[in-house]
Amino acid sequence: MNSELHFTRYLYVKEEVKLSLILCILNKKDESVFWAYELYYSGFKSELIQLFWTMYYDFYYTLNPLFEKYLLKKLINDLNFESNCENLLAMIVNNFMIRPHTMDIFMLKQIIQICDFDNPCIQEYKTSSNFTIISTDLESILEIQDYMMLAFLILTEIKDEHIIETLKIVVKHFNKKGLKLDSKKVISEYQKYLNNDYHSNNKRVIILSKIMHYYVVIKNIKLGKNLYVHIEPEEVIIYETINADLKSRNDELVMPILPAYKILPLATVYYIDNYNYLSLFHLQREKLDIKIAYREYWLYHASFSPLWKERITKHNGFIDETNKKIMFTENETKNSDDNEEVFYNEFGYEPDEQKIETQNKTTQEIKSERSWSSFYSEHKNSGLFTVDDDILNDLIKVIYIF
């Protein structure tokens, strides 16, 4: 992956927009919809779908298994909605927000990265590839509900060729506990996931999520309701991309009705870290100077988004990787200077000339005002797994793979 900062349509950092979207959904903040459309209209549709699925299995599946069918129906065709159907994205976001979530899967994913697990069966299994060795251990772990060891086995240790056998053991175990799971159906549905590119990061997480859901059912923990929010098309018009209006008033040679440089103050509605959560995550800006990127090389960093790349190409522009600039060439109707002038008339946002308040919507200092301990306390809700304080104190910054 390119290590450069990737800017969105309104010059936020894509990575930070993704995190803000997840965090605002978990906290049931209205800003969630804005961040979703910022990714959508920037052209990051496939990445947005991937984010929704990752978030679903990390936080929502355990208590909302039926929501999976809704997402399968809505997250189709790379979010290339038919005309006047952009409200579906707002509906997806709002339907996440009305549902309960837990921290179980997310925290287990983080814990196995920082904790050491002592299990002699695992080493013997890894050496011999004899699944029988680990299968007996798996059955015991399921019985005693050792969630951390279970996550360690499922997410990192069991080999790919034994994943289906693992799922069979899981189904058999919970059927013994009183569930009536159709083994063939469970396995068939899972095999469909294996062929879905959007589940590339979640293939093992899905199994762990299913296991935690089965525990929820046998413990009679309350599930989320099968309710759905509807959003009208006119409610999402405010999220459409604001374009420069270069027409002059009364056909006189005066300033355009909306010059490009006035777009950012109108469009950047929210601060990227309005609630001070981003410090909990490793960010690209920790190794890069976001203020210089924003003020001096904004168009280069914006060119990594499909929207800006299309705009640049349309005006015969190309990326100068060495100097981090966009250069323009001539075409049949315009010379290079004319193409450049036309482009900047339409898209010259001039971020370095904006008021500090506008610049800070993207470049604000990320303050460390929260801890994983406090975040966990806010969101553990109806979780099965209780994280020890010592482990929470060891969690400083998390690398979250969407």
C-alpha cells in the first residue's frame, strides 16, 4: 500500500475518515453519515464496503446475525447505486447505529497480538499438521469458554486447510449444548464467504463471530431487534459534492457565484477528531507532516482518490511523483497553461489560504485524552468477554486493518 497520505474530496485523510466513521457509528453520532458520504463521493466505494463488513463482524454480528442478510442485499455492485438511490448509504449507516454492539471480537483481535499463549498442543500441531491433535484441544477450549485461547487458535494458529473441519467441530459442540444448527447449511454459507473478495480480511473473524454468537444464544443474552430505518432521498442531498459555480451574476464580469476557493469553508463541516478518539490508533500522520501535505502538496495527496484523479485526467493533468506536483499538458483545444488555468478555476481549493479554523478541520492536533480502558468501559455493553485491566493498560495505540 502507498505510504503517502491519501486525501478525500474535501481534503481529509482517508485513513482518519474511516476511523471517524466507525467511531461515530459506535457512538451513535450524526456525523457518521457525513463521513460515509465523504468516502463514497471521493470514489472509495469498494473500501467503504470492506469497512462496513469488517465493522459488522468486529462489533455487530454477535448480537445482530440477521443484519447480515440486509447488508448482503444493500452492499452490492460496489455501491454503484441507481440514480436517486444514494439515500441507501445513509440507511445502511443509520441501521448500524440503532443496533447494539459489543467489544468482544475487536478486543480479542487486539489481545492476541500482544499476549503470549503457552499451549504445547499448538506447537505439535504446527509441526505435524495433524488436525486431530488440535481438534481435541479445541473441543476442550469451547467447553471451558476460554475466549482468548479460542481467538488465538481460530485467528492465527489453525491452518487454512483445517478451517472447515474447525467449523464442523464448532457446530457439533453447540448442537450438543441445545442449538439446532444445520451443519451443511452453516458450512455452505461460510464457503460462499470464502469466494467474496470483501471478506478477505474477515474469513477467520467470521468463524470467531459465529462462535461468540452461539454462546450469546445459549446464555439467552438479548439480541438486537430486526428493525430498519428508512431515509428519504431528499435527506441526503446535503452530502452531495459541492462544485464551484463559475457563472457571474447578471452576466457581468464579476466574481463567480461560488469560486472554488470558497468550497472548503462550506464543505468541511466537522473536525476529523471531534471527540478525541483517534489517538487510540496508529495514524499515518505520526510519520508524515500533515500540515505541509495539506498546505503545499494538497493536490498530489488528493490525486490518490478516484474523484480527484478523474478531475486531473479530464484536464490533461498527470502526477509528478518526484516533486509531488500535478503537471498539465496540452490537448487538441488547449495548451498546458490553459488546461491548468481551467482546472484551478474549477478546483483550486487553496487550502493554504483558508482560515486556520478551516485548515484545522483536517489538520487539527490529535490529543491523547482517552485510553482503551475508558473506551472499553463505554462500549463493552452485553459482551461475553471481560478484558483484564492489565491488558487494557498495555493497549496504547492499535493498528486497525479495515
